[in-house]
Amino acid sequence: MSMVFVTAIYMSIAHNIPFLFMVGIFSYQMVVTGRRTVYNKNPSESKPIAKLDQFILIASLISDFVLVTFGLYRIFMLNDFFGAVAIVFGAIGLQLVYTS
């Protein structure tokens, strides 16, 4: 999945497709969050939140806000309703950050 992430980021920059850039980040965010959840899933241990997990949460929060903002910009400034897809992805990501 890391190679798919790198490829999506490269292609989005090379072809100037900001939506692909944000979806690549969103997809990788879901993979990393799931991996860290499985790694930390041990109910018998009560340990503090690791710095890496805090960083992932903050980065996810920022990227999801940017995705929602991008969607709102596309809808209201460009009259392009494709921005609704970005808003949905951003809202899903924000919900997942909130439950984490």
C-alpha cells in the first residue's frame, strides 16, 4: 500500500490533480490508522498514547479538514459539484479521527 501511496502522490503532482493527492493521503491514513489500531490492541495493558499515534491523529485531522475545505471551495467557488465527493471523504475521515 505504501507504493500505491507514493505513486498516487507522484501522479497527482505530475499531472496537477489535487483531488488525487488528497485521496491518496486519505487512503494511506486509513491504512496507517488500521495498522496502528491492530498493533495497539491489547486490552490487558493500559499504556499511554504513543507520540507516533498522536502525530498520525493530528496529521489525519489536518488532512481531513483540508479535504472538506477543498470540497467546499469546489462547490461554492467553482460551481463544481464534484466537491461533494471530497466533503464526504473528509467527513468520514473526521468521524474516524473523532472516534479515535
